[in-house]
Amino acid sequence: MQPTAARFLNILVPIKRCVDYAVKIRVNPQQTGIDTNVKHSMNPFDEIAVEEAVRLRERLKDKVKSITVVTLGPAKAAETLRTALAMGADSGIHIELPESAPPPEPLGVARVLRAVIERRKKMATEEGSGTGGGTTDLVIMGKQAIDDDLGQTGQMLAALLGASQATCASKLDVDVDKRVAHVRTEIDGGAEELVCTLPAVITTDLRYVEQPRYASLPNIMKAKKKPIEKLTPTDLGVDVTPMLETIKVTEPPKRVGGSKVGNVDELVKKLKESGVVAVA
């Protein structure tokens, strides 16, 4: 992942189709996972990443050459790509998985994203592009997905690429001419400012923006004409078979209601009956 020769910025935004945040999660009857026959939408952290990529273009104007969104998932994930295109991205890449395939693990996703980046660079070299149109200078992605909450893919991708990284970002400014990104990241007890040389991988925090933009009807119509390239993990030479096997998924036990006591003696009695032992 090498920076472009010209002073342009090519941005890649990985996104994920998740069960909608407003849906109550239920375990499926087979107890192999959650019930997925419910409403899905773009991962909220990834919405923020798309929003920031578009805002960068609004601030930097023509210095942002391209914004490409990429997703890994079943055929229905194309709908999520169209949403991102309607928000302002230029093109999409859909790494399609069978509907019955198990969800890939973070390392598998990171390897797929690395393969996508390397493929774009190779294609740009073969085409003899003088502007670096196929290279990737900046990856902006959500810090985690709300379905598994692992928060590992961004860091793994940066390690595989040997690129700079900043996680849990709440502010991002890019100096295209100097090839650096100024990032404010959220840490325990406050924030810190980082300066990352490009290329870089940035993961966004929910405190980044108050509300990502809604796609307007005209932009939704325009998004239908924007290109989406379809690939498979096999096309990229990547095996996304999970290394871990989920044996069983169960819901937590239902919470038992509490009870009131009339005095301290009754409280002590109930504690003893419950097996609570005092510690000296």
C-alpha cells in the first residue's frame, strides 16, 4: 500500500450489513446463532466512516480523487453498498459470500481488504495510471460492528499493510500535500492527538459526528447508476473460512424480580438463606 505519486487522495471505506440497531436480538430455534430474518442496515460505526469520507471531499474538494466502499457478505449486502453510494461514495466493491456461509472472522475480513487494496494497486500499475487512481491512501472504517462488537479488523488490516493506524477517532484532518493525517482519538479519561503518515487506517468512534446524512431521493436514484464490482474471496485468493466453530448460542436467563424487606434482621436472614457469607 504505497501513497499516490500525485497529490490526490483515494479513500476506501469498508462497510458491513448488520441486524438493525433497533431490532431486538433473538436466538434462532437451532441455537446456532441469532435470528437473521429481520431488518438489516449499515453498521452505525460504518455510516460515520462514510460520512467522514464525504465530508473530507467537501473540505478538500478536488484533492479527494475517489471514495470507494467495499463490503463482504451475501447478495443482500449490495443494498448496503447502494446506501453508501447514495450518501456520496463514487463506486462499490462487493465481495460476495453464499447466503449460508458463516460470518467471516476479523482476520479473514482484514485479509480480504488487503487483497482488494493490492488488486487495485496492481490494476493501476498495469493501466499505467499517472495519478495513482487505483491506489489507496486512506482507509476509514467503523471501529467495530454492532453484531459481534469485536473491534479488531482495522488494527489487523493496518498490521497486514504495514500502514499507520489510529483507532476510535473523533476528529480527522488530512494534509494531502504533506501526506499526513491529524487524528484525535478517544482514550480512557480524555483524548489524544496523533499525526499519521499516509497511507493510514483510521477507525471511527460514535462521537465523531452527531448524525450521518440521510440519502436524498435524487441521490438514491443516482446511486443506482454508480458501478459496483462483484468479486468472491476466491477471486482474491483469500480463504475466509472461520477458524472458530460456534457450538451453541443461548439467551441469558431471565432476570428474577427482587423483593422488599421490612428491617435489617429480615435482610440478614434472607442473605443467609441465599448463601451469602460475610467477609471479615
